[in-house]
Amino acid sequence: METRANYIMVGFFVLLLAFGLLGFVLWLAKFQFEQVYARYDIVFESTVTGLREGSPVRYNGVGVGEVISVDLDPDRPTAIRVTIEVQKRTPVRADSLATLELEGLTGGRYVQLTGGSPTAPPLQPLSEDRLAEIPAGHSSFEQVLEGAPEMLENVNLVLLRAQALMSDRNLKNIEQLIGNLTEVTAAIAENRGNVEKLIADAAATMENLREATGSLETMAGSLQTNVQTLTARADSTLSSFQSVAGSIDREVTATSKDARGLIASLEKTSGHLSGATSQLEAMLAENREPIRDFTNTGLYELSTLLTEARELIVVLNRITTEVQRDPARFIFGDQQQGYEAQ
């Protein structure tokens, strides 16, 4: 009786578990059927090693689907056509890009979708019998591989320069430099007392310079005050000199008025003498024959008269020059007075 009861209990629990499992499967199937998916094609021109069916598809790092198929592109033999299935709500735009990224260190690959501008329209298929095609972009790993040759060339150049820098000659120079530094360090250690004294003397010198700078500032202030005083005195002296110069100018002007009359008279007298000389020459021309007879007796007296007339003209010219040069001195004489000895 007890054995039969145990079988009934076991059968009941098995049926209950089966119904529960069936309910879970139906619920999961219902959840899957409620999900709406969209499929897209991606054509990669580079290798897709590590990518396989079931590989994840992510949108900015968030899982949104998986890879459905990986196959050769019938239109382009060198290209690989990858079909992906993502959730319908995934914002795949006309300017979205698909790249292949590495998943950890295991070598697995996944498809990374990057979003586009919000204003771009949703990606649409080119024809009804084909899926919409997402443009393939370059992944960060591919960019590194593309830049690897240039990077290796730069590394090689750096190594060559380092090799040239570490030549035997440069190594020898470096050894000599290290040896010299060692000797200098040892010399400084041996003369530590002198170095400390030198530092102390330098500090004292700086203090003296600081004091001298203060003295120079004081001296500069005094010098500025003295310069201002001298400038004021010079201005006063210049004003006095200008007053004296004005007085002298007025006296010279008054004297010049008196001298102009004398100069005019002398010029008039000189003109009369020139006219008399001309008349004398005309008279001599008219009386050439009588004069020729007279030359034997009165030539000496006439020569004397002409010589004295020339001397008189020279003296008059000299007087005229003196008057024009310094009229006041010519009229009033030298008014400078000396000091009487006591």
C-alpha cells in the first residue's frame, strides 16, 4: 500500500514539472515571437577572420542582434557579404557605419554599428528583392594595421638614430664625460670647506650689493634734487641774459640809425670823387697834346697828385668798411673799461 502511494506522488510531481516546463517554453516562444527584427547586409572588403554565424551585433556597445550568415559576395569576389539581424527599433540611419571589432583577447569578432545623425532618414533597401546595405567602415584595429608600416618605419628610423648616437666614439666621449663629472664631484667633496666659504662670500657680496643699491637710490634722489635746483637757476640766468640782450639790441638799433647817415655821406663823397676822377680823365684825353708837352715839366707834380688821390680813396673805402662792420664802435669809440689796480 505504501509503495503504491509513493509511485502516485512521484508521477504527480513529474507531471507538474512537465507542465511547468511546457508553460515556460510557451512563454519564451511567445516573447520571441513578440520581438520584431530587421535584417541588413554588410559588405566588407577586408578579412573577417573570427566572425561567424551567431556573432553578436552591437549598436554603440549595446547588443541588438546577431550575425545570420557570412558568405562570399557574388557580385564582388574579393568582398565578404555578412547578413545581420537586429531589433527593429535599432536606429539604423542612412549614414550609419558597420565595423568589425575584436572581442577581448580570444580572437572573436563582432559587428559594431555606429549611429549617424538624428536628422538622417532610416536606411532603406535599394530594391525589393535585396536587403538594405549598411556601409562598412574601418575599425580601430584596421586603422592600426594600416598605420603599422609607417609606424614601423618611424621606429626603424629612431633605432638607426639611436644606433648612430651610441657609436663607439660617442660611447667613449660619454665615458670621458662621466669620468670628468666624477673628478669634479670628488674635487668638490674635497674642497667642501672652500665651497661653503665661497657661498658665504657670495651671500655677503649680495648683501653689500643690496646696501649699495640703497645708497645709489638715495644718491639718485639727491642728484635729482640738485638737478632741479640747477635747472631753476639756469632758467633765471637765461631770463636775465635775454633782458640784457634786448637792451643791447635796442642800443645797437639806435646807434645804427645815426651811423646810416654817416655811411650815406661817405658813399656820396666817394661818388663825387669818382666823378671828379672821370672828369679828370676826360680832360686829359682832350688835352693830350698839351699834356704831352707838359709831361716834361709837370709830370712829377701830376703823378704825386694822382697818388695822393688814390690813397685818399683807399682811406675812404677803409672808413666805409669800418663803419659798416661796427657803427657803434666807429662813432663812440671803444667803451670797454679796465679795472684800476689798487
